Amino acid sequence: MSGELSPIDKAKYVAAKRAAEFVEDGMRVGLGTGSTAAWLVRCLGEKVREEGMRFKGIPTSARTAELAREVGIEVISLDEARWLDLTIDGADEFDANLALVKGGGGALLQEKIVATASDQMVVIADAAKEVEHLGHFPLPVEVIPFGWPTTQALIEETLISMDVMGRQTTLRMNGDRPYITDEGNHILDLHLQRIGNARQLALVLNQIPGVVENGLFIDICDTVVIGYGDGRVETRDINAGTVQETQLDFVEDDNLFRDI
């Protein structure tokens, strides 16, 4: 029941519910990965079941694909869709320019490919994800398994000349084994604390042999939907320069919560 949700989950829920309003019949919609994106998928599944909405979902991970099918969303691949009307995803951090750090859930590569193949990207987040400077959340970098310690050393050497506060890097683990992405790669988490020039860092990291992609999303996000624990939702459109605030009410018998 919604009354049992924590304030942070309420914030994620109202952001997802508001973002679901961007989806229209017939659209091809990228579906993000992570806890906030999972709320979105549930909200969209409710629209499919109760309102008869029909659209095609393009998931950014195997986890999202499984959930989307469970709630009744038609799932197709990016190869089938080719181009998308909209992608809705979460973020680990975002700043005033809607630059993002993503990849805490391990799906940054598919997330970036899907987002850049979309006419519009909407990010849903709770208010705690907004930061003055990116970097407090570790920056994920996806690397191929072959020679990953060498790639890690090259990254650490490169960071010496970058405008960052910290340079520690760690291999993401899954128990006692390296974490494996959907593409069979590893993830190095860069503990930078503060990123002074995100655009420069993103470009430089992708020039290092062994790096597949990094979790900096620059000039990709168009709109951010920010949820608050009291039901308030703020929608910022960076292209239009607008900020809208709405209030969403919680419904205690909402079907959305029956499977949670």
C-alpha cells in the first residue's frame, strides 16, 4: 500500500507517475533501468491494463525487459524500433544543466544508446539526486574484461590531468566475482568526489583503449521530473526554459502497489 512507502519511494513514485503522462498511444518508448525506472514501468503497465494504452517499449536491460513483460507492456528491441519517440530513465545525479551521472544499476551502455536514439529524454528522480557539481556518486565506466587492470591504470593516469577532486578507482563486484554487464563487460567505478569539467572528462575517458562507455550523459537529457516525499512534482524543461510544479495525491487502494 502507498501508506507504507518511505518518503524516498513516494518521491520516486510521484515522479514516475508524472513522467508516464509523456507517453502517448503508438509511441516507441525507451524504458530505463533502476529503482525509479521500475516505478515508471509499473505506472505504464497500469495504463496498459486499465486505460488500454498501446505503445512499444524498448528496455535498456534484461531486468527492465522482464518487468515490462510482466506488467503487460509490448517489448521490442532497438533494432526493431530503429528510432524512438521518447526515453524515460532515472539518474544517479543531475546538475542544473541536466548533465547526468548514470550507471549505478550497471546498464549505462544500453541506456546511453537508447537515450541518444530518441527524440526526447526525460529523467525521473527524487530531489536528493540534484547536485551542484557532479561526482559525489561514483562515475561508472564500462570496460572490456581483457586487460581491465591495464585499462584501470590508464584511467588513473589520465585522471591526474583532469579537473577532479579524487582519483580512486575500484572494480565493481558481485559478491566475490566481478560484476558482469548485459554485454559481458566489467565496470570500474571512479570515486572523483567532484567533476569540474564533465564534458572534457567524458570525451577523454572514451579515448582510452579498453573503455566501452562512461556514465556521463551530456546534452542528452531534455526534461527532468523531480519527485518529493509529500507528493509534489517539479518538471523542468531545459529547452523551453520552463519549470512546472504539480501535486499528486496517493490513492491507498491503487493497484500499482499490490505486487510490491
